[in-house]
Amino acid sequence: MRKTGILRWLRSYARAGAVALTVACIGFGAARAVDNPYNLVDAKTISVGTMGDAKPYVFATADGQFTGFDVELFLNVVSRLGFSRDQVTFTGQDFSALMPSVANGRFDVAVAAIGTTAKRKETVDFSDGYLAGYLSVLTGDKTITSADGLKGKRLGVVQGSLQEIYATKTFTSTDLVKFPDNNSAVAALNNGTIDAHFLDYEAAKQYGDRYADLKIAINIPSFDAPAGFVIKKGNDAFREALNKGLHEAMQDGTWKTLYQRWFPGSPMPDQYLPH
């Protein structure tokens, strides 16, 4: 009888312990959710993958700091979530590595004027769009004045970019040459390795200002794939928070101010302006 009583006591004690452990685990999970509501790699820091040479969208300054329209807009948006500039870390990468790095959890978000497409949304999520513009062909070849003039030419594209996707589908008689970034492509353009480079309008304008022999020959509207912040698939809390901050930045005029600063004279899509 004594032995049976001890066994009952042990079983009762084990059940109580299991309940206590379950409650403790639930409490720990709830505490983690409160401490890290946006499911970040580090709850107190937002890790951002970006590029160092896509001026005026994103670029690195001489002292290694990142700036540009997309960077400054993102910093404003996350400040509305309670994050200071010191709590956001930027790391430069090749464009083709940005979305995989978010998908595998290396970065919380990618910020680099990344166009939203159905194919890309198969592996990552996007915030609402915050930028639309044009795809441009930069060249020193005066015979290239339209898409037809690209037939048989060597056209540079940044690997994984919206321009590569578009060119692959559209410029089927053109020899596409892939580069990790715009700087290496423009260097190849200047030394005659390629005949033209396909990039976004604002960056093309910057390179045209820098190199007198290079001109924008073709502009193609790209309003069907607006740029968005790239977030890990399923991180709805972070995506929704970014969307809220984006909408506030558009409504209070912050987006307009930044756009006028970084893209002076360029047309502004109505949907991003205060209403």
C-alpha cells in the first residue's frame, strides 16, 4: 500500500510538473512575441540587404555609409515603428543575392528599388509599392535609337534585375551579357565589351551625366512592377507594419519631399502623393 501511494504521488507530481512546464513555455513564447513583434533576426536591429552602386536609389558614400532615396525612405518608415538609424544595419551585396538572402533569413529586408513581380513573390513577400519609373538603354552607339536597333547587339543587364527579366522576354535577338552591378556593366560599355546597358532611368541619367559619350537611347515605362521592400515569406507582421509606415510617409508629404530631393524634375506618380 505504501509503495502504491508513493507511485501515485510521483505520477501526480509529474503531471503537475508537465502542466507547469507547458504554462512556462507558453509564457516564454508570449514574451518572445512581445519582445520581437516583427520576427526580426535580432529583435532590436533591422538587418537590410542592399546595393552600393545604384545611385540615386541606394549607394555607398566614401565613408561606407548607405544613402539614396530608397534608404532614406526606409529609414523614415521604420522610425515610425520605433527604430532609430543606429538600429538599422545595411550590407551591400550583388543584386542577384538580395532576395535569396532575405528568403533564407540572412536579412530581415532587402531595399534596392526591387520591382514587384509574380515570379519573385513565389519566394519572398513585398511591401506595397513605393516607386515606379522607366527602364532605359544607355549607349554610345548612335545607331541604337529603338528596340529594333538592339538586334545582334551585346546588351548588358544586372543579373536578377527587372531589366534582365524584361530583356530576356522582349529582346530575343539581342545577346544579353550579365553583370553583378551597374558599375561593372558601364565599365564594359566604356571599354567596348558591350554595345549598350539596360538599367533604370534614374541610374542611366546619372551615368550619362558622368560620361559624355553615353546617352539614353530608349525609355520603356515600368509602372506594372513598382518597387517594394522585400520581406521574408510569411512575415506578415513586419510587412503590415512597413505598409502602415509607407502610407503615413506618403500622406504627410515625406515621400514627396524625398522624391524631389533625389529625382529633381522627374514626374511623380499621383498614387504616392498626399490626398
